[in-house]
Amino acid sequence: MELLLGKTLEQLQEVALSVGLQKFAGKQLAEWLYVRRVKSFDEMTNISLKGRDALKARYTIGRHQPVREAVSVDGTRKYLFAVGEKFVESVYIPEDDRATLCVSTQIGCKMGCRFCMTGTLGFHGQLTAADILNQIFEIDQLAIADNRLPLSNVVFMGEGEPMDNLDNVLRALEIMTASYGCAWSPKRITVSTVGIPAMKRFLDESECHLAVSLHNAIPAERAQIMPAEKMFSITDVIALLKQYDWSHQRRVSFEYICWHKSSGSIPGNAVQGNDTIIHAKELLRLLRGLNCRVNLIRFHEGVEDIKSNRHFPGSDEQQMEWFRDYLTNNNLTTTIRRSRGEDILAACGMLVAQES
Ligand code: SF4
């Protein structure tokens, strides 16, 4: 059976015509799916009984609840969703008067970033626009039902490289922001990337914010921890970004997980730190002339790259504050982000969806 969730207005109009309804029923379907977010055809009361039966015979809505929830001591919640026989995770992060959802866009990831647990698992499939929207709608509804903050922001920073699944990501973004859909401002949504050529299409076709996973401004060092650097260098990423206007509503930010040098647990596996004055200066040089901000991410105590037996020890507080102040004093807006949900493996780079 085909899913209705994830279809655009135009596609829903085609669905309506295909089951003998008028074209305008497509707009009604969009409202039931994306505004009222119903989970059954029986709730679509302004569609005739005959029309609903015809829809039921050929389509399903495509909504399904998470199969598991884990709650962190800091209030962060991690949800596990089944996708066929695989699983993906999403993370709900409440903070003061806002709640951000971090959604996954792929099952696993092809990019293989060495510091990321998702990256060590490899790629196991694309999520559809329905899979992406289902994470958002289910978790928003659970929050509202529990009297917790409804979602104010969504970040596409969970499992996967969003630009490597761009058709589905753009479709989900259209539905989230279109007036026939959820009518969210694109300013409430941030999409991340390690920087691959497909990001140009995202820049041209979406107005949502962009977050680039940078982590090291020296290309040769970045290539050691992020294989994507070899395909599309961070210098090319920045050159591309400089062709766009970031001085108004749309923002570009850079994620920078800080760690210090480690000797590696076996010879030859030393990890270059990225928190020294050389790195700070290179970062300033790379981003000069670009209207942007840098988010330094306090990483978990230490993450292992299972494949190469490398150990990434997080930078200490003092070093991160020095790094932030150095950049800020040189006119690069920089903040330190708290890592959230570490105790439930929900923090940045820790998502490894498994049923048990
Ligand atoms: S950091 Fe992002 S792009 Fe890199 S391996 Fe992890 S999920 Fe993929």
C-alpha cells in the first residue's frame, strides 16, 4: 500500500482524482495530514464515506509510533523508530522555553566520520519524506500529550548526511514550510552537512538554515577524520557558501567538536587535536569574510573509532573557553554548546539505532 504522508499538495491532488474525488480534496487531505495530523481515514470527516473507503483500499496514512523512548537526567529524550526491519533514532531536546528535535535522514551513514558512532556503522538505507515527517509529528504529539513543550525547532542532524538524501529531505522541508502543510518558518529549521557537492541544490531550493560540520580547518587534518573532505574540500565548501547572502534571515553556522591530541591506543593511531592556536588561526582565515557563527561542541569524555582503534578525547573546559575567546576576540561569533543526553547516548555523534 502506498503512503499518503510525505506527499506534496500536487501529489495529494493526484491521489484525490485517482480515487474519484474532486481535485480540491487534495487540499483537504493535506490539512488532515499536516495541520490536524490525524492517523486514520475515519477522522477525515469532510471527505465522503465513499471517498474514504476508496482511499483505504489503496493507501495508508504512514504514521507509526516510536518503539522505544529513553529519558536523560537532563530532560533530553531519545526515540527509536522502526523503518522496515531497521531502526533510526531522534532526539527531543528541551531548553528553557524551546524544544528542538534532532531528526535522522538516513539509516546509518556513508560519510564515515571517524569520531561519530553512526559513521562507524556504515549505510543501511535512505529514509523517505514520510519517515522524516513521522519522527517530527509523533514526537511533537507525544510532547503535547505529556504537557511538555511542543517543538519549536527541528534540526536535521541525527543519523545520516541530509544532502545525500536530498530529494526526500527537500520534500519534507517543503511540507514543513508550505502554507498547505505545517506552515513553519524556514528559520525554525536547520539542516546539517559535512559539505558535499549536493549542498548547492539545497542552497538554491531551500531557505532553511545550514549547519556545516567543520571540526578542523586544515584540509589535510580534516581528511584524516572526515573522508568526505577528499571528495569536496572545506575550502571549496566555504567558496560556495560565499556566493550566497547570509546577512539577512538565513544563517550559516559551523559545528566544531573539540578534542585534544591523543597518542592512540595502538602505535600509528594518534589523533591530531583541533583545539590549538594553529587551528584557531586557520579557522579564522578560512571563515574570514563570511557572515556566520561557530558552535563549539563539548564532546563526551572520549569516543572510539572502532574501525581504526582511534581515541578522541574531548577538550577540557579551560581549553574550550580559551578557543572560544580567541575566536570571539578576532570577530568570529563563537559559542560553546552543551552536549545533551550523554547518559542515554543521545548526544551529538552518539546515535547508533538498535532495538536492544
Ligand atoms: S557526523 Fe554526520 S555525516 Fe559524519 S558519519 Fe556521523 S552522521 Fe554521518
